[in-house]
Amino acid sequence: MPHTYTWETNGLLRKFTGEISPENILQSNFELHVHPKFEEIKYIINDFTEVTDLIVDVSHTKIYASTDDIISDTKGKFNIAIVVTKDAHFDLANNYRNEMKNRSFKCEIFQTIEDARKWVTS
């Protein structure tokens, strides 16, 4: 499995590793949205620091933003932190963040888990 979940008191640390396809992210999102704990959490930290190959393009980030926007209608306020260290991954994360502007879910990009954690818990 290219992702793992670590449930925290108020959120989730979701770690992606290895080669990640667009379907891997979408499948993880669908699994997460139906998980009973999803309704209780206030944030997700998406850790992409150990991804070796991210086979995702801009069209996929638009789909992820659209599905997250649909979920936001029932979820309400929510923070999504994306942790990336590679330039190509940053560009994709930035596109997703731009798609999420002016929506219920807030999204920011970080280079470390520590900085992401500070933002989601503030």
C-alpha cells in the first residue's frame, strides 16, 4: 500500500511512499471520506517526502480539489497541509492549493512535518 494513516487526537497524518499514481491518491481520499473517524478530525497532514515518483499532473489536482469541495459541504471547516520537498511535487501541491482557494477547506504547503503541524494546530 503506497499510503499509511496515523490517526491523531484531532487529525490525521497520511504518509505516501514510493511510486504514487493518480488513482492511489483518489482511492485514499475515498477511503478517508467514508472512514468513521473522518467526521471527527480537524486536519490532515499529507506527507509526500518519501515519494520517489509522483505520476500526477495538473488535471488530477483539479479532480482532487473538486472531490474535496464536494466533501466540504458536509465537513465544514478543515485544514489540509501538504508536505513536499521536491520542486516537481511542490508545483503540483501549489496547483491543488490554488484550486482550493475560496473554499471551505484551507490548504497550505510545507517542507517539514513540524511546520505543517504548527499550522494545522494553531
